[in-house]
Amino acid sequence: MNGHIVIPASAIETGENRIELTFRSGDTPLNRSDDFLYTIFVPARAHESFPCFDQPDLKARWTLSLDVPDGWQTLANGAETSHASSGGRTRVSFAETKPLSTYQFAFAAGKFFIETAERNGRTFRMFHRETDAAKVARNKDAIFDLHAAALAWLERYTGIPYPFGKFDFLLVPSFQFGGMEHPGAIFYNASSLFLDPSATQNELLGRASVISHETTHMWFGDLVTMRWFNDVWMKEVFANYMAAKIVNPSFPNINHELRFLLSYYPSAYEVDRTAGSNAIRQPLANLADAGTLYGAIIYQKAPIVMRQLETLVGADAFQDGLREYLKRYAFSNASWTDLIEMLDSRTPEDLAAWSHAWVDEPGRPSIATELQVADGRIRHLAFSQRDPVAARGLAWTERMQIAIGREGKVTLLPIELYGATAEVPSASGMPAPDFILPNGGGIAYGDFHLDQSSRQWLLSHLPEVPDELTRGAAWVTLWDAMLDGDAAPANIVSLALDSLPRERDEQNVQRILGYATEAYWKFLTPDARQRVAPSLERAFRTGLDAAPSASLKGAWFNALRDVASTPETVAWLRSVWSQQIQVPGLVLSETDYIRLAEDLALRQPSDAERILDDEAARIKNPDRKAQFAFVRPAISADASARDAWFASLAAPANRRREAWVLEGLRYLHHPLRAASAEKYIAPGLEMLQEIQRTGDIFFPKRWMDVTLGGHQSPAAAATVRRFLAHAPAAYPDRLRRIILSSADDLFRAAAITGAAGPSR
Ligand SMILES: [Zn+2]
């Protein structure tokens, strides 16, 4: 009853009791398709399929047999021990596992291809459904190599051999996560491992990172597991943090400090700057809400905080503490407090106080530069911090590396922020700088309010900064300045136009392209967009022609496809799509052509059906064909088809393929359709509670992101505010926070576009 089985006291005897249950397996966590299925039991879904105590601190050894149609392949946590066929069915049994929590237990069965490889004396098996043999051939060695390298690194770092015997992984089409770390049977999203020849450098790095992330979980999460889901961030932070350490040697040409900055800070800020932010460590009364804990704060802010912890404790003591922690709690559970105690004994710093501000509280310090210049020299330089939640009055402790730029040179000064103000006496007497950037060394975390002359200088001279890390940090800071109203969106777009032709670092190019397109769609009014479109498209075309690598060509092309609006560019893209034009050096995959067809259909409504028909006819892969058919009505030029598609989402069965739903919603709410899509915002908000109940862990936030991401009008913002104002007092706080953080850009954009006059 309601997830409980009541055993009458009369049925229980003194001493050992044995309970046997027969049950019909629940289908929800089994992710069934016609010819394959896979389990996702995280965070507490196992009990929806079979009776169990579904919490992480109860570990069990599992044995499993599966009865499947002949010709199907199977994988599970344990190695296969027997295999017998009769009457068209096959019975497969698997060896008993090590002690595992319910969320780590997994199996999959279906029509899969299997690739096998040996690395360092270990056999790896990759299960997948990719029909494009060239794509598999192109990617498989790199995928096996990355796994082997991650395993070797982790065995060395932890001093503990891989704990779970065999090593298989499954690549799932349209998987709802990046990956899921089932011991001995990792599941991945196929598209992030099987890359196209046009893969961007970010995608190559992303693939290496997700593989290292899931492999790290074999130790951090699977071998030692959090006691309760309030500490789920611990396994995620270690996975992300170790992944960065593992990936670095494989990409010697990358600036990894810049990579750390760009992969974590902007995404963490995206949530932490909002009224909906949460602490890294959050209380969790009921495991049923565990899914709502996941998000940018635990995936992106926590690694930043963990890097600070490592700096505070020292790398050797940190590694030492982790080894002891893994050894002491192997095949068992531990909490954040257990780890902090272990590290605290290795350092004179007060880790408990540090942990309170960074781990137990949400938000970031607001840090202002105080600069006085007299007679061409710095007279006084200091940084003051303020808690944006005034009533809380929190003070953060952090190490910063401030950048002082002058005449084409950048000097980094390490300082410690502690208490309200940090003076920098060593700067006194230095010649007056062009700019001062508190996070110029890529370390400091906060909302930085630059002094006015530094901000002005960077807004017009940023490309002249010689160091790529400082340039990246300046971009992250100026984006915040735009959101805070200290810089105009149009200035950010022109700074991008000025920077792009001169930027040589691929990571910065990608980031600037991202900021340019985001500023374009979210923060420029439609009129302003029209004015800037020709120069933006011209710059992206030029960048595409000049790009020195396939991955950069891919990045430029995607940006161009994303912003395209002038008839010339749309016509040119159409010729690329119909393969009348080949762009030298740019290789487009089936997925690229699908995206192109979808974006073209949106921009050429009178021709939309023809474009989409032609595209449907040429898709070869059955999974992609099905996804395309699902998404198609959301792109339709016919408003009633879009209405019907949105209405169909009311049925949970139509929301099972979360990646498909999100893709459709992104087109439904595309900025070009924003006016006609405003009516879907209120029902989308109404559905959020049910989305959380029926969907997987990332779905509620992503649902809100795509529902609001295409909108910028004051009316859309008002719809969200009205919903929040009228929600009952008992409305779940976590969902309220999700709405507030997804709506943050909309609120800011509405303030900007509203102030600029009516947007249409
Ligand atoms: Zn993870």
C-alpha cells in the first residue's frame, strides 16, 4: 500500500525470519522500446519494479537471471554465468555482485551490437545500437582508450584496484542523462560518445569528461556511497573533479585552467545568481524528492568549491585523506561530515566554518573593486564583499588571483578574501592600470562589480588582453555585468563581433559564440536583432571560412544556423541542407542535417512541410527517424498541429522520451514563435509537479528551461510571477526554486526589453 508492505506481527517469529514475495514487475523504470529496454533506478525507483528497501545505505549482493527473446543481448552488473535457449527464448544468468545500493543495480536487454577490446590486460565490452558502421569504427578506439586511461589513473590515485570485476558499457540512443554509473555496466548517452567528424573541441573534451566522470564513480559513489541522498553531491563533485584531473593529460594542447573556468563557473552562476538557488548540501526529508537535488549547483559549483578545499588542505594531504576515506568505508556508506573530519585532522584551517559558507548556504559573494588612482599611480586597492541576502550577512573565505592589466601585460597577484574587505597593499605605487579583474586568474567565485574604468576598458579593449585565461574570465564577468544592468546587451554583441576575428583560443571562441547567440536571442528586442543580424551573420560566415579545424568549423556553423534570419543566409543554408553546396572542411552528419531541416522549417513556414518530408525520407537510423517524427508537429507552421502536440504531453506515456519532449518544446517556444507560444507557459508551469512525479531527475529543471528559454517579453515574465504568487502555500519549495532559477534570464530580459519599449 503506497509503497509499503505490512507484515502482521503474528507472522513473525523470534530469531531469523525469511520473507518471500512474488510480484509483477512495474514498468516505469524499465525504459521499454520495441526492441530494447534498460533500467534506471536512480535515485529511488527500484521499488517501482520489485519490492526492496530503496535507500542508498542498505547495500545487498544481487543475483539476476533474465528471460529474453532469442537474439537479444543482455548486460548487468555481474558477469554472465550461463546462457540457455529453448522455444525462442533465452535464459541468461549473472554472477552475484559485490554489495550494491538499489540505485546502482541495473540491467539492459535488446537488439544491441557489441564491440570488444583489450586494454592493459582488461576486456571492455561496448553495447550499442548505432547502424552507421563508419561512425562506430571512427569512434570506438578512442572510447576504449579513454576508459582504460581513466581506470589506470584512478587505480593509481586511490591506491585501490577497480573493485567490480568486469567492465561493460551501453550506449543508449536519446538517453535521459549524460551517463549512469552502474558498477560493471555503465550506461551512456550514445550521442555524446559516438561523435561526428564535425565534433567540436568541447564535444571531444565532453566525451573524455563523461567517460572519466562515470569511471570515477566506480570508487566515489559505487564503492563508497553517501549515507543519504542529501550528500548525493559528494559523489558528483568527486566524479567531476577527478574527471578534470584525468582528462587533462589526454589534451595537452588545451589550457585546462581556462577549461575549468568555462565549464564550471558560467553554469554554476546561472543558478547561483538567482533567487531560486540552493545550497550544495540540502536537507532531504523524503527520498521521493531526491530527484530535485540534482542540478548545476552540485555538478558545477561543487567542483569549484572542491578545488578550493584541495588548495586549502594541500594536494598531498587531500589525496591522503581521500585514500583513507575510500579504504575505511569501502562497500559501505559515508557522509560529508565523515570526510571533513578526516581532512580537518590534516590541516590547521577551520574546515567546518569554511564548509558552512560554501557547502551549507546558497549564493555567492558580491565583490566590489575599490580602486583609487592618483598621479598616475595606484593609491589604494581593496576588494569588499557583501552578502546579497542582506539579512543573512554571510562572509565567504576564498583565495583569489587578481589580474592587473597594463600596456599589454597582465600581472597576477594572489590574495585571500577573509572578512568584509581585503586590502592589496602590494599594489600601492604601481602605475595606474588599464583594468583590474578580481577573477583574472580564473579562481575567484562571486558576482564581481568592477570599478567603472576597468569595465569601460574591457568593454572596448578585451581582445587586447594577452592571456587567454584572463580573457575568458573577463567575458564571464562582463556577462554578469550585463545581467546586473551595468552593460548593455548590444555592447556585449559588438564586443563579440570585435573579439571573434581576433580570438585564437578555441574554448574562448566557443564561449563567445555562445554569449553572442544568447545575447542575440534573449536580450535584444526583435527590432534590435534585425538591425544586428546582417553583421552577425557575416561575421559567423567569415569565421566559418577561416576556421582552421573541423571542430571549429562545426562550432561556427552551428552558431550561424542558430541565428540565421536574413533571406540570403537562410537561402544559403537551404542549399547546404539540400547538398547543392559543400562547405570545404565541414562534415555534416545525419543529426546535423536533421537540425538544419528543423531550423529551416521554422524560418520558411510556407515550405516547412516539404522540407520536413524530404528530411524524413532520408533519415536512415530508426531511432533518429522515430525522434524526428515525434518532434515534427512541434515545428509545424500550422498552429493547431502545435496545439495538439502540446496537448498530447498531458499523457505521461507521451513524455517518456524526455530528450524528444525537450527538443520539441525548444522549437515550440523558439524566440521566432515566442508570441504564439506564450499561451503554453501557464499550462507548462501547471504541469511541473506532475513532471517531477513521473519524470527522471533532470526533467523538471530542463522542462522549465525549455518552457521559458525562448521568451523575453514582460507578459511572459508576468505569467511566471502570477503563477508563483497564486501557487498554494504548500507548493513544493524545490519546484518553486526551479521555476525561479529557470525564469531568471526571462525576468532580467523582460526588464531590459520592457524598458526599451514594446517588443512587438
Ligand atoms: Zn555522476
